[in-house]
Amino acid sequence: MTDLAAGLPQPRYRLVIFDWDGTLMDSEARIVDCLQAASVATGMGELPAHAARDIIGLGLPEAMERLFPGATAEQCDALVEAYKAHFVAVDTTPLDFFPGVEAGIQRLRRHPEQLLAVATGKSRRGLDRMFKAHDCGDWFHASRTADVTLSKPHPRMLEELLVELNVEAHEALMVGDTEYDLEMARALGMHSVGVDYGVHSVPRLESCAPQRIVSHFDELMEWLCVAG
């Protein structure tokens, strides 16, 4: 242990994998606005906000297929492109980390053996844009996005992160705000923590048997960093 980490509580897990939207980043309003705008722009009509919130966390193609089950492949492609265009060029809803996230991540990074990763339904381009905007790409040792592997709730992105970082499932924790995140972890026998300040309700999170559910990122950090 380095002098920097000396005296700090030891984290519970070698690897902590975070979902992005709704877990680290307070982006729900912007995502919902962009999904609704894409629906109108492509002639699919008004999209209820509750329906838009429900699919946050899935890859965009999977989200559109779930939101518009009768849509053709061409319509789904148009919806995806309209969403991307609105998110990047039109919607200016501010995006920021949830309270406690920046300090909490830096607290974990002080441990030289602590590994951190992101598993998100965003595209690689979208996640890299967030990394650049918030100067936080170097916080994480690895990341997976839905356009380069299988979308949640399939556990493929977690499997790939474990292999890349040479970590066993029992040494890792998945943190997320949706059942899609927690279902991925459960499929691998990986521990998980749900955050209830995101998009899915506590009962939905509880149905996936997480280790615990927290209401603030600080609460997660206090549980993660235990004396050792």
C-alpha cells in the first residue's frame, strides 16, 4: 500500500463497475426529452415520459424496439438517428454528476489496487463525449458500451470487463439504477447495489436481489470502504 492509501479503509471489491446514466450522471431529463423529440420528429407521435424513463439503460436500438414494438427496422433506425441528433445538437439540458459522485470516485481512486469501470447503454461515441466534457476518462480502467457488445440486461459487457481486467465475478460489484444493471450482475453471480435516485423503483430493484439499495452516492461510498 502506498503512502497515499495508507490509513484509508479498504474497499470491499477489487472491481467496481458503474452504470452511467442515472447512476453517475444526472441525465434522465435530457434523455427523456430527446426520446420524446425523436418520436415526434419521425412521425411516431407523442411518447409518454414514463415510457421513456423505463428504457433508460438499454442500448438505443433495443430501447426503440421496446418503445415502438410495431415499428419497422427502418423506423427504428430513423428514431435512433433522430435521438442522436437531438441529444448532440438541439437539447441543451445541463448534465452533471449526482452529488457525491466526483468525491466518491476520487476516494476510491486513492487505493492503487482498486479497479473501476463503466458498463453503459450509451454508445462508445456518446460515452467518450461525456468523458471529454467532464475530463473523467482517466477515472476508469475500462468501459463497455452497448454498441460494441450486447445490450443490457445480457451480461456480456460485464463478462468482457472481467476478462479484460482479470477479475473474478465474486471480486466485482455492479452499481446501477435499473433492473437491467442488476439483472446482468445476477446472471453472473456478481454482487450488485441499486441506487434509488435513478429511474427504476425500489421494488423493481429489490426484485433483482442486490446486496443493498442506497439513496445517495455518499451512502454507497461509506458501505464500499470498510476497515480492513
